[in-house]
Amino acid sequence: MTNKILILDFGSQYTQLIGRRIRELNVYCEIHPYNHYPALDASVKGVILSGSPFSVHQDNALIPDLTPFEGKMPILGVCYGAQYLCHSNGGKVEPSDTREYGRAMLNVAASHSPLFAGVSERSQVWMSHGDTITEIPANFELIASTETVKNAAFKISGENTFGIQFHPEVYHTTEGTQMLKNFVVDICGCSQDWTPDSFIESTVKELKVQLGNDKVVLGLSGGVDSTVAGVLLQRAIGDNLTCIFVNNGLLRKNEFESVLDQYKGMKLNVIGVDATEHFLNDLKGVREPEKKRKIIGRDFIEVFDKEAHKIEDVKWLAQGTIYPDVIESVSVNGPSATIKSHHNVGGLPETMKLKVVEPLRLLFKDEVRRVGKSLGISQDLLGRHPFPGPGLGVRILGDVTAEKVRILQDADHIFIEGLRTWGLYDSIWQAGTILLPVKSVGVMGDERTYENTIALRAVHSTDGMTADWVHLPYDFMAQISNDIINKVRGVNRVVYDISSKPPATIEWE
């Protein structure tokens, strides 16, 4: 890695977003807990201190050791990071009379710091803090203010150390990307060479060295992460990679066959295993959501392990772990000395006694898609909505039967294909159907019916942590409802879920 930015995490909900914004500038960065980061080397060109839900005045305030880089390389403190820089240098940070949250207009000082080069003299920023800097130390220069926050941004004299009391990484800070570019490219001197092609080239080289002539097994799900991981590994080790795609009977309609078809054109060595009967037998009569998840996870391990043992001399298990999984495996309040691998198929490494290789562990989800595009993977596959690991098992509320799976697959197929036909699919983060444990009276022809209810769900999101329901066109919903009721035997009512996350979750179980 020629250069990188180090982001010290103080527990802010926005820390990953800082990382994503910097990566979008084609600059590599890493996120580490504020009190556990790697030894600095020549590749580290600057440091960003994140925000935090903590106050610098709390007994358990998060206190970093900045001596390795303070005054030695550029630093940008964001929100809590800025308040800590001020507080630790003798300035005043006090509780605000009113919580400073939401949009504000930033007025850049006439001296125009390099942090605000190319930024309008007056621009919208996003505030989110309970404390505020009321007095900056004598060696700090004020470089921006808002109407209610005088010390909105500062620079330490004689250093490339900056602090801002707003969040440049969020969408509502309209020129935040320019500010981050000014810091990481112009002030820190980072080159913008972190691209999908450069990642592919370096990763394939590293995988060849790491794996040599060893054999690797990978569980494909049909999703973006495992597919991109598979194609990367195939480029590095060719036929020494074997992929296993398990049909648990809870996939979408015709998905097992269509995904296997897609993989044929990718030169991947894929074994398809239809274990529908195995899974449905073990789920018979089970209604409790967590118990269903555990059965599905356990059965997957059993089926995958049995199939993998048919391949001789396998030494590695490949997984589609991505960077948010790695970050979330370490707590800001109690980091371990070694970051644990986040096993997206829990239990497999321990069961199979294999070493783990995770070629995507440095990438955010949007970067995985960009890498997939550079690898030549079809947009149909790269643009697929997220799908729960337990599949339709957690979209059938209550016990799972073959008949219920059939009903839900048919309804889901009508909904998803309808979104594609209407040109709505690509603008939605995730959509699906839920079979409710509710029957209601209906009328079809001259007969009364007593049949099932299907709920439709569609949300906008960036990472699944929060989500808003999608305002689908009424004409579209009318058509989908009509098609499901008329074409899916056993359904006489369709409803639409208009809950956001929080307080609801995206899935119902």
C-alpha cells in the first residue's frame, strides 16, 4: 500500500461512512479503535479522529494517545475528535444550551484555510453533538463558524492539525466530499490510486503467494460477496478452487437453477447440492425464529462439510467477509489484541479445521460491486438485492412447510419481476414478500374463501443499519396485488409494510 489514512474510531455511528467517503476518493484508509491501532509506518499519511456518543467530560471519556502522530503528520478531528483536541490543549468544551443537531450554514473565515479550498464561503453542514467548543486555545486559529456555533472549525498554528464540529461525511453536508478531498489529497498528500483494478491486481498476487498450490473450498450463496470472492480466487488459483452451492429449499423461485446457470459462464468450478428435503424435514413443526435460524445454519454446515470432504486435500475455506464485518468484530470499548475473523457462515472454520482466506476483507459493499464490475461479472448478479442467509425460512412466519414455501416463492417472483418490469428494482435497496400466519375471509367468484395473507416489503438503505420504506406507485401496487391474488393459489389478501428501521427491522423475523 503506497499510502493510507488512519481513522481512529471513538464509537460514532458515522465512522464507517468516513471510511467509505475516503475510499470513494480512491484513497485507501483503515478504521481502528482509538486505543488499539497498528504501529505507524511510512504509508500512513494522515489521521482522522471520529465522532463519539461520549463527552470529553465523562469519567469514562475516551482518551487516545496521540503522541505518535501529533505535530508529525496531518490530523483532522471530527466532532468529538475536534472537542478532544481542544480540551486536551487547554480550550473549553461545555454542554450546549440546546443540542446542536441538524442542518446549519457554515461561514468560512476570510483567511480561507486549505481545508476549505474550493468550498463556498457559505455552505450547508450537518451538526450532531451535545457539547460545544466555547473557547479555543491561544495557539488555535478559528477558520469557520455557524450562527450558533462560533468555533465550528479550527487549525492549530504551525501544524496541519484541524478540528471541525460538524460531519463532512454525511449527505447533508453538501460540500463535505470536497473538504475530505482537501484533507486527504492536498494536505496529507495521498495519491488517488486505490481503484478496483489496482485492488484486483494486488489481491490476485497476494492470493497466489498465500495459497500457493493449496486447494480451497468456497460456499457460494448466489449473492454479490461470495461471487466476487469466487472469481478473484479463480483468477489466482484456477482449478484449485471448488465452489459449493447448497439449495436449502428456501431460495427464491427457480433460483438454484438460474444461479448455477449464471456461474457456468464465469469459469467457476461449482458443485450444486439440492438439500431441500433435508432442511424441510428438520424444520417441520418449528415456529420460533431463532430456533429456525439455528437449524438452517446447522444443516448448512452438515451439508457443506459432507460435500467438501469429497474433495481431497482441501486446506483453506474461503469466505466473502467484507470490511464492515471486520470492523464490527472489534468493540471500541474493549478491543482485543487481534481482530477476529468475522465468520459469515458461523461454525464452518471450527467444524472443518481449515485455514480461512477472506479476499474481500478490505472492501466496503459498494467497493465489492465496483470490483465485480471490473472482473466482468454481470450487472444482473452485482445488482441483486440482499437476501437473508436463512432465506425464505425467516419470511415464513411460524412453521415452514413445502406448501408455504411454494406460496411465498410464487408471490415473491411476481413482486420482484414486477419491480424489474416497472423499472423500480435498481432504485430499491431490498424488496421481498412475507407470508403471514394470518388467514382471512375473501370472495372469489361466488365463493367465500379463507386463505393466506402476503405482506410486501421494499426499503431504501445504504448499509442495512437504517432503512426507510419505499413509496411505490399505487398503480404498481394495485397490479401486483391483483396478480398475486389471481395467480398464487392460497392467497386472497395482500398488504404493504410501511414501517421504517428503526423501530422496525427490515426482515420480520
